[in-house]
Amino acid sequence: MFQPTKILVPTDFSHPSDKALGEALDIAKQYSAAIYLLHVIPQELDYMCSVDYCVDAGTMQQLQEKVTPGAHQSLQKQMEKFPLSKDVKIVAEVRKGHPAEEILKAQEEKDADLIVMAPLGRTGLAKFLVGSVTDNIVKSARCLVLLVR
């Protein structure tokens, strides 16, 4: 029987991600597994343009550096929603890069034997982006992937 010891939980702080974390906590508690909670700040553009104004790469870098502390706070708040998080070892991490690539790297680095994630993310266009991230993870992960709806 499969008994996970290291569970990777990618999050975008959405309600579906909360559900995935809740499921991962239940599994971790049952099998005395550790959880690696991961948020990836997308770093897919070197610059951003809107109508007639563009933000250069340097400014984008400064903005992303300011986003990182907020992401750490959001991870902490997400964990605090679940009383069970006090009974399970959780390591939270923020990375920058392409979400699917960073999730797969984290799975390899942490030697996670299970990824628990939501198949959809936030709203609008992000649903399609996260959906494609999920598709890449399911196709490429070297461990089991549990999708939580």
C-alpha cells in the first residue's frame, strides 16, 4: 500500500488551493508525512505593456521583489486556516519562475512522493494558465499527483 512521506502542495492562495491543502493535511496526519507548501511567483515576462506604456525589466524585478514578502505572509495565513497544520510538519517556500517548471523542480529536490494540487486556480485567464500548469504537472511529475476539486 502507498504511504507518502513527503507531500508537495503547490498553492496560488485560491479556494481550490485551500481545499488541496486541507486534503494534503489529512493525508499527512494519517501517514506522519511532511508537507512542502509551495507558491511560485510567475516570472514569464521581462516587461509588461498596457495601452501606450511599458514597464521595463528592472522595474518588473523591483515589483517582484516586493511581492515575495507578501507571498510569504499569504502562505502563513493559508496555513493558519487549518488547525491541523499545527500537528503536521510544514515547510513553506516561495519561488520565482515558470510555475510548472518550479513545481517539478521542487518535487525532485524535496524527493516528494505525492503532489496534491487543485486543477483550477483563481479566476478568468488564470484558470487557463493554472489548468495548463496542472496538465504539465500530471504529464511530467515523477510521483503520484492527486487533483482535488
